[in-house]
Amino acid sequence: MPQRRRDFADRINYREQASPPRAQDPLCAIAPLLRVRPELQAVCRFASQWDVPHDAKPAGWAQFHIVTTGNCLLERSGGHPLRLEAGDVLLLPHGDAHVVRSSARMCGPKSPIRIEFGNAIETKTNTEGKAATELICGRLHFEAATDSLVIATLPDVIVLRLGKEPLLDRMRMLVRAIHDELKGGRLGALAVATDLASALFVQMLRVHCERVSDAGTLRLLSSLPSARAVSAMLRAPGHDWTLDALAAEAHVSRASLVRSASRFARPGDNSASGTNASICCARACSACASVPQGSTPSSRRI
């Protein structure tokens, strides 16, 4: 019996002395969902008047345009034209159909667009001389499932305006490196540019997740306790989760988890109760896993 008491005492002391769970970057839990596989499809060089339609892509595919010179307009069904300037990176996370065209409407016929091939990537152009607008266009495949928590919450349009913000210096360097690789035509340029594009868009999605302030699901994921709870529910969706179990996964008290979950409470919910707090977490997970594309915000500039 004395030996058993010492064993129990040792266990208690060990638990008291054990270091708390190491804090993690909240975005680390969703980092795998931000992994992308880009396909650089065309370098576009245009002058005068032009337009290029792009069909909708299958689920799980996004479309992107990187403006390296000049400016242009992007038009989507039901949306206002979006002006893009040199240095802008545009992502359509859900692969919507759209048209990219010249900013100015001119009289007379449009110059025909021809396709040239070189260095494993096609060039679309309507000029023999200097181009007024240059873009790098392609599509992006999300490595995670198409109905995963982060992808479903992304808006229809994300525009990253690199501008002169110091924090975006590395992204500007990536855009320039992609442009130089494709323009230089060196051996393996497309493979190098594709890897650079992958890094660019992962950083772009990270910046979006860090800056978004009105998407409740992403706010939930930016809070460490609630992110842990959501991650646990997504790992074991069939488990009969209780508030106590979720609080244990989040390494916080019930009350702290209720406060994190309360931002998802609907009007009339008593979010201070354990039952409704669990429901709020479940709603968050449901939103993460199955938000319909039509309910996403229409556009986000960062």
C-alpha cells in the first residue's frame, strides 16, 4: 500500500510539473489546406484593344492572373469590372468563368490574338512590337479536398496588390523571378517558375487568412483554442463531442471555449450554455467543411 501511494503521488507530481502544451501558430493547423499546385498556362502580351475569355474550372481548381506590365480589366458574370495594375496578383479560388480585357474601349476592330509556343509555355499576343499589358495566366489546384475548411470559406475573388508595402517585398521578388524565368527561356524555366508560383500563392493565401476580419470561420481558426477544437472535430467527425471534450482538446476551460465559440452564435442562442457552445463549434466545423460557394464573400483585396 505505501508503494502504491508513492506511485500515485509521483503521477500527480509529474502532471503538475509537466510543461503545458507547446503553443502553435494558429495557421499551422490549416497550413496543409493551403498547399497548392500551380500550372502556368500562358504569358500574355497585348496592345490596343483585346479580350480573352476564360471558362469555369472544375471543382478544386482556381484561376489566377499576375499583371507584370500595364493594366487591364477583369469581368465576371454579375460583378463589376475589376481594374488590375502592374504588380497585382488576382486569384479566383473557385475557378469562376471570366473575361480579361483591355482597360480602354476603342473604336474599330480588335487585333487578332495569335498563339506562339516556346519554352513549354504558350504566348498569347496581338502585337509585333512593345506590349502595353503583360500578364502571366494559369490555374491552381488545391492539394486538399475541395470541400475542406479553408478553401470553402475563401471569397470568389482575392486581389493582392503588392504596391510598395515592405512586408510584401518577398512576394514582389517572387513575381519578378517568375516573370524573368519565363521571359528568359532558359533550360527548366517552366519548372522553376512553377515552384516559385507555388510559394507565391501559399504566401498569398496566408496573407489573406491573416488579414481577413469579416469571415467568422477564419476568425475562429485564428484563435488558438477554437482552432484546436475545430481541428479535433474535423479529425474525428463521427465522435460524440461534448463541451468538456472540446475544452480538453483546446487546453482551455469550458468558459474560455464558450467565449471563442460565441462568435458563431445565431440570434436567440444562449452561447453561454455548454450545449449551445458545442453547437456553435459544430456549426463552425460545418461551415468549414461545406460552405456553398455561392455564400462566400464576392471579393477581397489585400
